[in-house]
Amino acid sequence: MRTLKNNHRGRRERGGSILKTNRIFPPVLRVLRGGSERGQSLIETALTLPLLLLVSVSIFEFGRAYQMTQVLTNAAREGARVAVLPGSTSDQVKSRVVAYLTAGQVPKASTASVVLAPNVPISFGTGTASGSKVTVNYPFSFMVLNPVARLVVRGSSLGAPITMSASAEMRNE
């Protein structure tokens, strides 16, 4: 019985005849080498990359909206701290809130609406006390997801401007 030997050029020797396997079985060799799946990873990447980018942009936008909510809440607290001081005016409260919003890098912080309600009854436990309530409203719009939301759902309010508000109440001193 004769053994088959492979030389370095892909030829097989069999009984004195040399056969080129590349010419006899080209479809089999193409499948074994992965030639028919060459574009598969490119197509998979092309299909998943937009979804991955949409998810990452959505996470970024959600984080930015959450950060804006935190800045508004802290600005309302700062305004309430000023409002409960004896002799404070609504102009002092508004300037303190606008200063905090400016320090929090809120664009156009002076357009924020600051509403002061003095002598509001505050309940805690079994008693009530007189306090001041400060409400901060600031129009904030998502510009990045607006075109994407309109493409996905017609007439959607996903990309429409939303108004974020925060309020804080503190007891008068």
C-alpha cells in the first residue's frame, strides 16, 4: 500500500501522478478556508454599529438630563436657604438661584423661573411650622435624540423640549 505525501505546494503524489487539489475541489477548499463568509462580519458590524451608537448616545443624554435635574434641585435648595433667612427678598433668592445655575454650567441660567412662596405651612411629625418654598423651572430640550425620535416614531414627543422643575421647602428661622 502506498502512502500519500503532501509537498509544500499543495500537490499530492499518488502512484506517480501529480494532482493539483486546488483545481479539483475549489468549492470545498473555499468553504474550508472561510472564503464564502468573508463579508459576514462586515455586515454584522454594519447592522449592530448604529444600534450600539444609539444606545451609547441615549445613555449619555440620560446622564446629562439627570445631572441637570440635580443642579436644579440643588439650586432650589440654595434658594430656600436664602429665603428662610430673616429679611431676605425675592430678588436675593432669584440671584442666588441664578448664580448656582450658572456655576452648574446651565446654559441661559437667567431664563429660569424662580417662584418664592413665603409662609407655607410645613408638616413634619405631629407638628406644623411656617416655612418658605422655592420652585425652580427651567426649559431644557434634548437636541441630539430629536431627529432619531422623529425617524423612529412619526409625531413622537420623544425629542420635544421638556420642562424640568425642582422645588425645596425649608422652615423659617
